[in-house]
Amino acid sequence: MSDSLTKKLVYSENEATLSSFDGGYIRTTNREMVSRYDYDMPKIQNGIIDSKKRSSGKVNLSAEMVPKVERLVVPKFRDVKGHWAEEYITKLYSLDVFDESQTFFTPEIPMTRAEFIKGVIRACDIRPTVEQTSTARTSRRKQPPETSPFKDVKVEDKNYQYIKEGLEKGIMTGVSSVYFKPNDPLTRAEAVTVLIRALGFGNRAPNPGYYTYFSDDDKIPSWAKDSVYVAREIGILEGDSYNKFNPDKIMTRAEASAMLIRFLEFLEKDLQQDYRENIILYN
């Protein structure tokens, strides 16, 4: 049995009578349940079981739910209008991947490690434990206080649950066994590695000796090369105008937004998500 969920995001312009307002995104969520049953049973004739004959076969069933249509809120930032990454940024906020309510997005400053893992966790729709029910929170009160795995990330930190979830899922580790460095910027190589781990594609690269096809292939760290190769093959990674990957370049918030959108588009088009498990990696 398969219970699958697909989502489609479309930008809709406002009518002329509302032209003083920007348009917005409409998200359509479709859910389909498909099942197949194999049966092998004794054959019954006239109410009598015939032990020498069998009745076998397959039955396929499917049901589509009524699509859910939602109008999403598009944030307004003073420093994003006309920026090359404006569409990516507004999409991520509309989808609640980013949720800070500020006047400025500051697209050209570095994306921090904590911000990026939060974005990845929310993009995958993995529910961090911060969103558990009050019953679960009550039961935890009877247990010893939780201890953070990192000395520089407190349990009370607003991004703690995302960092913890990323660590437990094997998506993103600390810079050492005891330090996460949440406010440090991350490089393009680090960001790509995180996304490929989230997809569970870390071992999809060919045997050693392959070429990533970027002109600075020899500059890509060995620990990131598999992820870079796979990311390029599935379309969530692009080089610059000189076909360079620039693995050690600090990633800006705008660049991270573009990469996260390509990550989401891959999930939408190429992965059939299991509704009950949220994402294939965590079966």
C-alpha cells in the first residue's frame, strides 16, 4: 500500500482591481492512496469448499482525495525587490521554510550553519521535537533535564531542535564532537553535502576516479566530491559563468535560497514522498 502526497506551487497575479497589491503563491496539495492485494483462497462452489481447487489473483485499488488549495502569504522585504533571488526567497517564506518576520532579508550576507539546517529540516517537513504534543512534553518533565550535544548550543536556543534533528538524522554534524558553531557561515561544499545527506544520496556517486565536470574539480575537497557530483547530476547544483563550483566560497543567503528551491523542486518532481514517513530517507 502506498499513501503519497504531491504539492504544486504556482504564482498567481492579482486581478486588475487589486493591482496595488502584489500577487501571491497558490499551493495545491494532492493525496492519492494506492493499494494492491494478492489473494490465494480455497475455491467455494454452492457454499461448499473445494479443497482441490484454489481461487487466486490480484486486486488493485486507488483513491484520490479532494485537492487542498491554499493561498500563501508572500512577505515583503525592503531589500529583496528586483534582486535576482527574489522569487526563490519569497517562495521559501511562503512555504514556511524561512519564517523570520523582519523588514530586511539581507540576501548578500552569509548564511549561517544554524539557519541552513533549519531551512533543510523545514523544507523536508521533518517535524522537530519542539512541535510535539503537550502530553509528550508533560512526560518529559518527569525525566532528567535534556543536555545539548554541543557546548555552544543551549537547549533553550530557538534553533536547538533543528540542530538536534539534523544531527540525529545524520544530515549535519558539528565542526567537532562538542562544537556546532551555529553562527558560523558555511561554504558551498558544506551546503551541498548537507542537502545530499538529507536525500539519502550520499553513496550514489560512481566509483572513485570520476570527474564532476566543474572546471575547478581539483579544488573540491575529497569529503564533498561525491555529494557535488550527485547534486550536479540531479540538477540542484549549478556552476558560475566559468563553470566553477567554488567549493570554499561562503554561501550567501540569496545563494542558499536558490539551492533550497532547487532541492524542493527535486523533491516535488523526482521523489514520490511517503506521507506517513515524510521523506524516503527516514523509512
